[in-house]
Amino acid sequence: MTLNLWDPEPGYYNSSTYYGEKQILAFGLAAMTQKNGAGTAGAPGDFSGWNLDALMEKNLGAGTLSLEGAYYSYDKNKVIDAALFQGNGYMARAGYLFNTKVGIGKLMPQVRFQSLDLDGATEKRNRYDLELHYVIDGHNARVTAVYTDDNMGAARDTNIFKIGVQLQI
């Protein structure tokens, strides 16, 4: 379920950004459950999951501010299942799309924090992303650079640098 308080988001799939073309204030709720959806045939358990999220995107004139947050909860009825996990997760994201063009596109720096707290784990897994998007034509054309610091608790931190290109024709 999605509640849109400003501009509507038409269709079944919603976007995390409209690149300043819409003013968005949306709240969402999703839930799923499956009887015997976790575990093994010999030791099944019910699976359930749900999440709440919010998205705010506001064109401020000189640029567009985008804020997003989410909470996730997963329960596999405490059965052993290597493909699923049980616990809670969190995500927060903030970005700003500058209206001034640089060449053929606009710059959009963004930060994101994600946390996963597994039941029975002694430490949370935290992930920090610093992103720079070069938006040429919305979702149709952009170039992205991302630096990630993935802190997996007692395990060693993983640092990742990625460059990506998105083209839709």
C-alpha cells in the first residue's frame, strides 16, 4: 500500500526519484507471509516479512532534495534456512540534484546508510554508500560512481568502488 500526499506516483512500480519532475511525499507498507515458506521439508517454518518506508522529494528551485527511509522485519519462525534470514533492517538515504547543467547532465550527490540486525548475531552489519550520479536523461541515461564501506561486525570491513552506466532505449 502506498499513500501519496503530494503528486501521485502512477502505476504499480514507484521510483526512488523523479529527478525534480514531481513533488513527492509518500508512505508505503508492504507485507508478505507464506505457510511453510522457510526451513526444509522435514522441519518447515512459516515465513513473514514486512516493511515501512517513506520518500520525500521536493524541488527547491536551485535543486531537488530527496530523502528516503525504510524499516524491514523478517521472521522465518526460528527454523534453519540458509537462503533466508531473521531480523530487522534499516535504510536512510539523502540526495540533492543540482539544477545547473554540467555539460549534458546534472550532478546528484547522495549518501545512504543501511543496517542489518540479525537475530542471534552479536553485532549489526552496517553499510555506508557515498554516491555521485551524473544524470543525463533521468532513468534513461546516467553514469554513477559509488564508494561503499561495508562493516560486517567482527569480520573485516570491505571497501568497494564501482562505476556504472545506465542506458534505457
